[in-house]
Amino acid sequence: MSPYLLLGFLIAGVMHAFIPSRFYQKHFSKPSFGSVIKAALFGIPLPLCSCGVIPTAMSLRKEGASNGAVTSFLIATPQTGVDSILATYGLLGLPFAIVRPVAALVTALAGGTLSNLFDRGKESALCQSCAPEQKHVSVIGRLKEALRYAFLDMIQSIGKWLMLGLVIAGLITVFVPQHWFAVFEGNTLASMLVVLAISIPMYLCATGSIPIAVALLLKGITPGAALVLLMAGPACNMASVLVVRSVMGTRSLVIYLVSVVAGAIAFGCLVDYLNFNHIVDFIGALGLQHSCACGCRHDGWFAWFCSGLLALLLLNAFVLSRFYINPTKNETMKGKTYLIEGMNCPHCRAAAEKALQGVAGVTSASVVLETKEAFVEGDVPEDELRKAIESVGFKLLAK
């Protein structure tokens, strides 16, 4: 997976550095089908994981996005991303790499449309004051930001979940007997329901779910059930369920879950109907050795080089960066200290920090992901800070 992952991370960094966030936000305010389509299309290539998409979506809602657009964004974004699409192609081939974003798009359009029809809620005006001032940054500065985001922030966000997915895949491959999934032979729906029961409560990122799907395919589960894992696993987990219910209401939560589950089962049945069983032949034996479309083996020097580079980037993100990114309070972090519950990645930290900085009266706000601490300066009631943090899906506690 490493060559595709590195390319996906780089593309994601370029998108982050060169496309301003207001470009996405200003298109989602009207409760129309057009905003639902835009939210899905914008969300599909974004490399946000299941936890990172929550504060981003809640921030869009705070700035005026309709319920339909937010629901569409919540469904489409965690299922795919440029990194996971490329990794899907690398391990599962072109058919899966095409079906996966198409399925994310269709389920997002269905969920967003249903939300606009049955749970429109209050249409709020886009908050122009919430947007940070656009500062001129040189091309070199943007390239540096792209590399920092791609190979530090993103790897910090999904690296541990990717490694967890690889470990789980290895355990399945080695320890799960081949005959365990024989009971599902000829019963696609039963295997899908089992996969749904396992994947919905779990936290799976779009990229980390790929090796698990590959391992299950090699053990005999149907390609349709593997697609259900790739769709429902990243799109639904207990954290997103609780936040959607808290911020958007029970009706939005029901629409969100029904859209994801029904869409996953429908596309899973379609994949099995189209007979994607040749995918198992494509990924090969248990050693996961396979050929890509151009016929080149993935055990050459380039793949080893990319694997070594990815290992170094993971080491930097989780170990070395602690020496040059302040994990604790220092002289630049002043003010009253609070604890923030629910942050799991740099996207979460950035969303929480932006929410605090947007509160009237706050002169400065810094958030440290490692310690879950927020340092806020300014004469501001705690209730105002708590509301701001809750609006992006987290909880603020006095320390």
C-alpha cells in the first residue's frame, strides 16, 4: 500500500494548502439538492478520517450549511479520500477503486436529500465573521504547508488506525481458519449483516479498513460484504453517532444511519450480483503478493523504498515530533486552562482551537492534542466557551 498512500498524502496536502476552506463552505448554505451534490463531491476526495470529519462538518453547520449538506458531507467524506482510493486500487484493483467513491456519492446524495425533505431545520445565514482573514502566502510557503500537512498532520491523524488495520488483517490472515466463513457461502445478506454488526460500533478509517477487507476476502467472505465493511466501517462509529445526535438531533441521526446501512447493503448486493469474485484471484495467495494493472510486482526496490519512507514518517509523526512540537504548556501558552474531551487527531485540535478563537472576548487560544488541554486568554464566561466547543462536537471541562 505504501506507494499509493504516499501519493495520496501528497495530493491531500496540495489540496489543503492551495484550496481555501471558504471555497468549500460558501456553497453549502441553501437547503437544496445542489448543495447536497456539492457537499458530497467536495467531501469524497478530502482525506478526513471518521473523527476528523465530525468537527469539520459541525463547523460547516455552524457557519450556515444546511442539514442536507452537512449530512451529505458526513456520509461521503469518511468513506473515501485520495489516499484511500489509491490504496484501494493498489490492493483491490480498479473495479473496487471505482465502486467505492461511486457508492459514497450515491449514499451521500440519498442521505442529504432525505435530510432536506424531512429534517430541514433552521436555515442559517453564512457567518462571514467566522472566516479568518485570507493572508497572502507565497507558493513556496504553500508547498511547505502542503508537505507539513501531508506527511505530519495526516500521518498523525490516521497513522495509528492504519497500523491497527494492518495488524488486525495480519491476525485474521494467520489465526482465522478458512472454514469459518464457509457458513456464509451463498448467503450474501447474512455475511453483510455480520460485517455491519462488527464494523458500525468500531472505529475504522477509510485507509485502515482496506487491509482488513483484503484479509476477510482471502478467508472466503464475499466481495459485497467486504464493500459493506469499506463503507459502513469508516462512515459509522459510536463517536460520530453520539455527536450527530447531540448536535443535529435524533431525526438527522436516523437518516444518517439508514442512508449508510441501506446504501452499503445495496451496493454490496450489486457487487456480488456483478460477480466481483475475481478480486480474490487478483490479490493472490495469503502472502498478499499481487500484480498491478501495469503488471509490475510490488516487491521491487521502489515498493521497499516507499515502505521505508512511510516507516520513517510514522516514526517522525509519533516519536520525533514530540521533541519539536510542544506537548505541554510553555511560556507561549497562557491563560486559564480547560480540558477538551473528544479530540483524537490534528483536525480535531484545529477545529477546537478555531472555535475558541471565534468567541467574542478571547484574545488568544491554544489547544494541545496530546494533553487535551486548552489555554484561553480573555475575559469570557465559561458557558460561551463551552457552547463554542460543543458546536464542533466536543466537550469543555474546567481543569
